[in-house]
Amino acid sequence: MSTADDNIMNHFGLRRRNFILDPHDEADSTFWAERAQPNRTRIVEELQIDLEAGLAPKRLFWGPYGGGKTHTLENLTRSLEKMTDIYSVYVESPTMEKKSTFLVLYRSGIMKSIGQDLTLSIFNKIVDMSVGEGGRSEVLEKLKRTIGDEELSMAVLRFLDPQFDPLLFWSWFSGASVPRGQLSILNQTNDLTEAEPAYLATLLVILARLYRLTHNKLLVLILDELEHLQEIGVDGSATFQTAFIRLTDPNQNDLGVLMAYSADVWDRLPDMFRGPVQSRLGTEAYIEIPSLVPKEAETFMRLIIQYVRDPSANVADLAAKARQATREKVIDDIFPFSQEAFEKLLSQVPSQFFTPREIMHRMTRAVSRAFITKRLIVTSDIVV
């Protein structure tokens, strides 16, 4: 840590030099959820009801960019993990181009996040469970009954061979291009680069079912930042809709899917989340994460100040020194901001941009500006 970092923190009694919280590492910071909408407690209860009923939860969270969707998803799944047997996998949507199809999300997003080690461990355990007194044909029949897909079972059968390289299976299953000569080793004629999107979704459902069989937990995918899909053309969009139809099918209860899409208004949700997908999810599964109302924004600012404050700092002493250097009102609870600066920060944020991210950035810039200009406190003239 640099001397500048130490100085700005000591200068204002902070334990870090900014107010920018990480929605993953700091998902347990419950003050993120201090808002009327959405009702976090109710959402957790409804998700728990789904899980207790043997249903795989499926939801789509939408709202303005920076509104707290990622944190909400992380916070919800961590709460659920403490209550029931689920395993969540966070998937950040990769960058998409106009010609991108669901394969890109499958390969570069979902399978990359699930990972090679977990995937191979699942299939290794399935093979171990299938081995008995019979030969390969008996093992294959057991695999077909367990896996429920003949082509996949044929590929998994190769795990029995001592010389078989499991990484070849991973390349194939994760959606990478596999040379035709190596496909024969897997008892396959084609790789998954040309597979139907519904089949790729089916493979994910199968993997989740096998994970529950081997680990006794429900696999839940957190598909975040799906606004990256907005650049996709009509043909590519159709492949996503086809896959999402399979994943959100009410009868599909092996894989949980929690999605997030940044949109200021409902009408900006793309067609891939409407029509058949919407009818399967139901309107209650579309949960808005709106901008904060002014009172919520004020509460958020107060709570984040307390969260970022160094517990060992002598705030009373720092505030006393600041009172000697400004005519503005200095209150210990909101230091290092004067009352006037605090109120100006609130008044200058347009209501449609009252998001946690916008507020955190504005607070950070104000503190940094005050430090650079050698102020003892953030005053209203510093807030621009």
C-alpha cells in the first residue's frame, strides 16, 4: 500500500481510500438491501419455498445499471446456501458480437465458470457408481439410465480406459472445437460447436442433475450482466431464446437459474426474455431492482460511511479539527462529509440515477478531491 493510500485513510479516518464496494467479496454487507423494493426477505422466503418444494428456482432481476443486481443475486444465494443445500456458480456474461449464439455463453461463460475440475469430478463419480460385476456393455447401459442421453453416455464410457485423457472430454463437453480424429476417441461424430441451443441447455440440466446425484446439492447458475446480449442479431437472439425456454421450463427442476439484465424500463428487455420465456417464468419471476428513492439513498450513504470508517479512528478528534477549518456543520456520524456536503451530494444526483454505484462513485470523488486540496473535511464547494 502506498504512502498516499495511508495518508488519505488516516486523514479522514477510513479503513480504505474509497467507498466502492465489491458486490462479490462484500455481498454480506446487508445494508445494500436497506430498501423498500425489492423486499429481500420476501424474495428469500419465496426462493426457499421453491427449494423446499423440490422446484429449481428461476428468476430474472432487472433494473438500471449499477442498481445493485449483482449484489442482490450474490447476497440472496449466500443466504440460501446457509439455509438449504445449493451450490451457486456466478457467471458473468462474456462480450457478444452481432453473430454470437448461445454457444458463446455456454462455452465462454457458463462452462468456464463451472470449471474443468468440477465437471470432470462429477462424471468420474458417475462412472464409479456405474462400475459393477459386468463388462463395458453393462456399464454403458447403467450410464444411459443415469445420464439419460446416449451420445453423452458413449463419451463418458471412455473414462473407463486407463490411457484416456479426460481433458479431451472436457474440451468436447465445454463446447470447444474438437478435431474430427479426436472425436472418434469419444465415440462422437460431431463436436458441440454446431449443436442446437436446446441441446446445450439440456447438457447443462443433465450436469446439474448428476451434480445433485453425486454431491446432494442443487446447482444454481447466476447469469449476470446479460445486457451484453443486446448487440446480438435476430438469428443469434433466437438461439438464446431457445436455450432459455429449456432452462426456464417449469418441469425442469434440476438446475436453478437466476438471471440479471440492466434495463431502465421494462420495455427495454429484449425479445429473448419475452414470449415463451416469460410465459414459463411467470410475471412474479421478473423482479425489478429500481433506483433508490431519496430516503433510501440517504440511508445508504450513512450506512456506507459507517462501513468504510476505520473502527480505530478517533473521529471525534478529526471532526473537532475540521470544525476549526470550516463554517459548515460538522457531525461526527457523517464525517468526513459536512452536513452541507452530504445534502448537496443527495440533491445533485438525478432521481433516475439514485443507484448504489452512482452514489459510491460520487462520494469517492468528493473525498479524493478534498484530500488533494488539503481539506480536513469534504465541504459543499468540493461537491461538483
